[in-house]
Amino acid sequence: MKKNLFKIGLFSMALAALTLGSCSNDDNNNNDSGNNSGDDGKRWISLTGSFPDENGSAGDGGTRAYAISEENAADPNYVVELFKMENQKYVNGFALKSQRTARVQASADGKYLYNIQYVGTDGGVFNKYQVNGEGDYKEVGSEVNTATILGTAPRWVKAAEGIGVGVYASAGDIEYEGTAPNFVFKKRESEIKIATINLDDTYIANTAVFNFPFTDAEKAAGYYVGRVDVPVLNAAKDRIYIGCNVSKYNPAGTPTINTSGIPSWPSDAANIDGTKTLVVDYPSLRNPRVLTSTLTKANNHGYRTMTQHVGTDGHVYQATATSGADILRISKTTYDYDANYHFNLNTALGITGAQIRAWKYVKDGIAVVLYTISGTEGGYIALINLNDKTATKLATEIETNAGLNTTLGQYQNIGVIGDNVYLPLTPAGADGNIYIVDTKAKTIKKGAQLKTATGSFYLGAY
């Protein structure tokens, strides 16, 4: 395999220069770019699962993958034992390269998996895998090190077919003036880093570094961003929308002073004016600016799950996962939030306390949502219609199992083939099934059996 290594040159405020070099790896002299899998056209569904580390911490050991056919996925007698061990070694599936739980992405046809390794010695290294069925995954293309720009624990997704986008936010120290007890809050800046990846030919296409573009007034009011995530490329392919975890200090509050004499101001989260999205032009990654919707205050940056999808109608639909119940819309014509569009899962289902944990836009306004309910155990499924803002709950026999709270808190991807949606659901450390939702018939059925082990659970389908 060839390895593309790169060094970052001088950065402007909006764009980083990048130089690429390469060296050969004698261990795997594979020069296949991975654009043609050479298989018989069979559609594989990759199931991914997380396993514990040596200390038994659930989900911290890494990620395994196993590919099955559509026929096997629909067969309730078919059994997947991704975490089966013999002589203290896993015997089924394939271990994706990553010290901790991988953030896996896939091509729409299921032929390739993509991953940027998370933490550890090789944290930030991008790998591409050709899917050949069961535990047969072949590493293809070039291995690319993104750590220099994104660090060893990057947030990244497939932002559009063939295009990956990694992002990272780093909040600096609070800037202030004066001396105790007369400290004056000034601002807290956050540095944003972005890298785009060509997933077909596996190379870094562009990078950018800049401070988060809050206005001076917003900075003085205490706004800052601690995390950005889930970038999506719009239908016109001229904007990248990036979810934000927005926080706010109360500059008028009384700061606390640590043992080093450094002040910290109290939170003012209740007065955040809305959910916010960072926007940059594509492919230049220039012209950063912020969109704000006052329809909700819940953040939209997600946690390992994609919160934004481009609809069949060309608009971007954005969920306030993983704590909110809202789905908002960014207009394809105005490039801004549509103030007249607001889907709320609580309203649609006639409940309270819903929290969207993962969701997937299917087509023509139809989507599937995985959600929890505050104050209750378990995890639930709903089929929603974004056009008429309705929702139908789809029942499963495991929906009240407390272990689903852990699973859905880590859930990464909902698989879609045609009108069928594939949901591998296993409470943490307990067996489960693939559930298949027929979005046209509005039905749900159990498919293949999924065997787990202590500290292990399934994360998604691709």
C-alpha cells in the first residue's frame, strides 16, 4: 500500500496550504485506488459493532465489521456473531484500524467503508476498505494522515458521495482584563480546522484554519464554540454546513477564581439565542459565517451520528440530535434557515421528552428516527414525514430495554437500500436483531439475529 504523508504549510485565516509526499510500504504493495471493486455486483450490508477495552470499558476497545447480504439480513434464522471469541481472539468479522471506537462512513452502494482512526499512535490516519462479504475487507487506496491538521481525534463524515470532511474545534483560554476582584470578561476564541478528503482517490483536497466567526458583540456577550461536527455538502455543492456545540458565559456574573488566580465566569446557557451552524464555501473553504435559528436552543452537532441530510427537494434537513426533538431546514435557495419550517418529534408523536439519537432521510420527505424519552428507559423507532410533519411509532419488543440507552447514545449509521431501512439494535451486552422498516408499507419486521458479548453492541448498518 502507498502511504500519502503531508506537511501543513503556512495558513491564512481561511485557507491552509498543503503539500503531499508519498512513500511505499513493503508490507502491502497494493496500488489499487479502490474505484473498482471487481466483485459480481452483490449488495453487501456492513454491520459494525463496538467492543470493550482491556479494562472492560464498554465500547472503548475498537470497532469490528461484518458484511451480509440483503437476503441474510431479512432472515430471522440467520445469526451474526460479530463478537465470538476463541482462545481469547475474535474469530468473526474484521477489525477496523482504530484504537477506540471508529467513526465509520460508507459509499452509498455499500462497496467501501471509510474511517479515520480515533486517538492512539495512528489517530487521524484515514483508511479505505473494499467490502467483499462476511469478514473479508480489503484495504485499498492510499493511507492518509490527517492528524497534522485535524489532530488525533478528528470529527469527520462523508459529507457527500466521494467527499469526506473532517473538522475540529479548539477553544482557547478566556481572555480578560483587570485584577482581582475587578476582572472584566473580554472573549473566548475557538480555532476551527477543516480538511476535505477525496474518498475515491484517497487524498487531502483542501484545508483551512480560522477563528470561529462570531461577531465582536457575540464574543463580548460570552459566546464560544467547544465542538463542531457532522459537516454536510449541500445539493448545489457550493456550501458546507457544519453543526456546532454552542456555549455561553455570563460576563456580568461573578467569576470564580482558581488556585492560580485565573477567573472563570458562570454559564449563561439559558440565554443562548438559538441553534447555530457554521458555513464555509466549497471547495475553497473560505468565507466562514454563522447561521442562527431561534426556533430551538438545542445544539445540532450530534455525537457520532449524522444530524444533517440533503433532501430529495434539495433542502438540508438538520436534527438537534442528540438532546433535542427538532428537525430544521436550511433552504436551497436562501442558504439560510427557513424560519417557517419546524418539525418537532414531540408534537408529531403527541409525547414529551423525546430526544433524537440518530436519524436518516430516506427520500421524498420520509425519514426514520431513533429516539429516547427523558425519564424513561429504552429506545424507540419512528417513521416520520417531513412534508406534512407527521410521525408513526414503530414498536419493537425490546424498546423498553434500558441497555438501548447506551446503544443509541453511540449509534452511528442507519442503512438504507431502496425503500427499506436497516436498523441493527442490540441493548448493550444483550442479543438483538436487525429490524427492517418498509417505508412504503410503514411496517417493521425482525431480520437476522445479532449476538453480542459483555460490553459490546452494534453501532450501525451501511
